[in-house]
Amino acid sequence: MRIHKGLMSLLTTAALIGVLQIGEVQAQEPQTGGTLRILATGEPDHMDPALAGMVPTNNLMRAISRQLISYEASNDPDVAIKPVGDLATEVPQPTDNGLTYTFKLRQGAMWDAPSGPRQITSADVERGFKRLCNPHMQASTLTYFTALISGLGEFCDGFAKVEPTAEAMKKYIEENDVTGIETPDDQTVVIKLKERAGDFIYMLSLPMPAPAPVEVLDYIPDSPEYRTHYIGSGPYTIGDYTPDTSLKLVRNPAWKAESDPLRKAHVDEIEITMGLQADAIMQQLQSGDADLAYDINVPTAILATLAAAGDDKLTAMSAGNTNFLFINTVSGNNNGALKDLRVRQALEYAIDKAAIVQQWGGSTVAEPANGIFGIGVLGYHKFDLYPSPDSKGDPEKAKALLTEAGFPNGITLKMPYRNKDLEVATAATIQASMARAGITLELTPVTAADYYSKFMTNPVNTKEGTWDIAPVGWTPDWVGGAARSVFQPQFTFDGTHQTYNYTDYNNSKANEIAAQAINATTPEETGKLWAQVDEMVMADAPVVPLIANKNPRYRGEAVKNFLPYALGVEGDWTNMWLER
């Protein structure tokens, strides 16, 4: 992989983080204190940085953990997607022909350790990488790092053979090294790559490889015991926590403002209340009884009204989001019908994408999607292998394909969906679209908290045919050149099941072109190659793209200094303040 000077300028114009401010008004002087009140439908998928996977969880991790590299919260897209030092004093330039990165750690960055505040060291950084591949539950982004960091794959291979108990995992981590991670002293981390990677720095902004103190090895990752004994490195740490009900973040007494250039920590506490419906959340935000929503967009029913009124508390942000129907080609349902390309193509033609766009709030916040890459991702381009008039679907074409595949009387499929917000209505629209083509959908609601973490990521559900098609959303894992973070976790398979490639989909030719894209020397070549990958994947029809969307967010009247945090697609909790 080559690092090219033109990448950043191209990415900023690509508007990966597009922000539509309806009318932001900032207070002049920061206010300190108060409790930031956040309302949620469900709880975070994980509280262990190594296992964090959902976009809203990035906002939680921003508050309670720190990474080597991160981003400044900003309304300026150029600033918002530019990687900067967090625990690292600066973004280093690689040496050794692009294969070696040397990081110097910021002094004064501390753990809130049981024995008292303690400096975060290079050993903690290496330990964070080691925890990614624990045999209890691996990080969803693990393959990015094993593909690049020398020796990490071999370390993970050995780790896989270890009994998944806290004692055994701790012993393995502490007694084995990763050859490509060196710690010559407490303040220096040297990471050696197997090949050049222009996007490696962006990967380090993710919460997963966050440094880890030795004390957390006494607990199973993200277990109740881990959460109870959480050791913070950000300005906040976990206080009171009742599963599925509430989570309070309190000030981390070990955090030093002078050691953190990115977080000001104006509020004293952050309180997340869970288990609420979207309408109830919006009512409390509009009345001023709450400050932010954790995991919902503004409901479509009131979005147009807020926009038309010029409400300055409404914001729409994009981070390359896409929404698909994933197709289960693994199960034997309907005698393995979905293994037949013609049946999958019928699904592509059946869907009315225009209706879903309208359901989500119209062209301001969504447009029909026809590929795997979202708007602004390098490689996104206009194409459609399964066209229909005005993106409304072609049920007759779908019926013809089904008949050709041996289903002249249609087919019945199982579709789960998250029973929250727009996704309930979207499921009904998908059902109606499919019915026009003779495809009957049996809908199964699944709670928002369980949909990904327990239902979709359980391979037994896939193999046993608990679902046939399933709506899923995807946001690139980092900002910047992010095509790899769309393609690799969802559309590659090397013999080891990946968390979000539900069906172990693989296309060897697409993999070859993707490798060329990752190693490309110019943004133009990179984009051209990723565009080829997109079309190769869609020719196999493993998913039905639905829409590419922006995320409309709403905040309470008391929230000031609302600055988007790129990875969280939300205002940065650690930089806003309150005026009540």
C-alpha cells in the first residue's frame, strides 16, 4: 500500500462527514457542570472498547476511553476527518518505506487504576492490540489489524487455542508478544506492518485497539465483572449501571485536561436512560426534559416540520451510511432457493427503493442505493445492475426470474427486523414490495438491543434458516479512505467466519482487485479499483442495497457547542455544555 499526498484533499471534498446545520447558535462562554441527559431505546452493544461495534457506541467510547489517534469535533468537514494525535503526541510519518510507525505517548494521560492514577504506557498499548483476538469474543475489526501488523495473526492463532477463561487468557497475553509491536520504553510504541497501508492511521482511531490496563485481564471481556471494575482513561468513567435501564458516567478523577487536546469535559455527569420509544424520546427533547438521543434518528413524521421551521436544534450528518437486505445463501430453506443467483436477482428487482426513501424523510436525508459503498466513500459511483423506473422496482422482471428458477407461484421468505423507529415501517414497505412480485415475507420483530449482538451475529440462526433476508445498516468503521472498512468485514471470507459477513460471502476476483485498490498510488486509481469491486460484488447479488442516508439528529434547548464527532455521527458529548 502506498501513502499518497493527494488522499486527504480528495477525501475532504468527498464530504464523508456531511453536516447540514439548520441554524446553530453557539454560547460565547463555556459553562461547566450539570448532567447531560441522553435517552436511548436500548443499551450500548458493548462497554469494552475491544468489542465495541455499533456507531452510537463510539460516542460512549469517546467519553470513557482514549486511542492513539482520533479526530477533533468540528462543523468543518476538513477538520472533522483529519486524524490527529490523542494518546499519541502527533500523527507520525512512517519510516522503512512506509512499513514502520513510531508513536510517542502523551505524558499525563492516566488510568483511573484501583491503586491510584497511573500513567498509560506502551505496554498498555500493546496489551490493547493483544485483547482484540481473545478466544471469548473477538473484535469485529480484528482482520484489519491481523492483515497489517506483523505477527498479530500468529499471536491470534495461538490465542485461539487458549481456554476462554480470564485466568488462561491473562496468562497468554502477558507471556506472549506480538513481533510487530515493540515497546523500547514506556513512552514509545513501534508498530511494523507487513505491507504499506495508507489507511492504517485511520484504523487506529477506532475504539477497539484502545490501550488496556493489566487489571482488566482479571475479568472476561465485557462481562458484568469487567463493567463493574471498569478502569477509565477518558474524562469520564462508568458509575451507576443497571442493565437495560440506565448508565451513568461520572468524572474520571485521574483525567487531566492538559493531557487531552480533544476533550474539554464541560459537564459533570452523563446519564443514559434506556428502554424508551422513539416518539417519547423526541417529546422529551422538544420539551427540554432531555438533551440528546443515543440511538435514534429524528422520526420521519416530524422531520419535515422541524426542517421547514428552521429549527436550529436539527442536524443531519452523513458518514457513508448504507442500508441493505442481506440474503441468506447458507440455509436449506426452500430447498436452498437463495443459493440460486436468479432468485437473488428477483429480490433485487422486487424492491421499491423510492418508497423507502420517502419513508426515511425524502431526498434531503436519503437516496436509492445500488452498490455496497455509501456516498462519499472512495469508490462510490453511480451504477445500477438491476434498474427499474424511478427506482420503484420491477415486479414483472422479478416474477420472470422466479419462474425461471422454478418458483412460478412465488416463494415465502423469513425476514426479521429491528422493532424500533423507522425500521418497523421500512419492514412493512419491503413486505409490500416483495408481495407485488409474488414473494411472501414472514416478519419477525427483534428488539433493537438484540438484533445485531444476539440475533444476526449468531451463525446458528443463519445456518438453521431462522432468517432468509434481513435488513442491516452499515457505516464505514472510520472516516477518510474507508472502502476497506465496508468491503472486508462484510464481503470477504478467508476460512474464518467474520462477525458481519453473515453468510461467509467471498469473491476471489473482487478480493484481488480490492488488494490492488488498497495498494494504489493515487486517489483516482484507488477510486476506480474500488468501483470495480462494487460492481463485482453486486453481480453476485449477496445483498439488496436499499438506501444511502444521512442521519437527522435533534438536541434539547440546553445543549450548546454542538460539534459533530465524526466516528459517532453525533455531537461530541465531551465538548458540549449546558445552559438551563
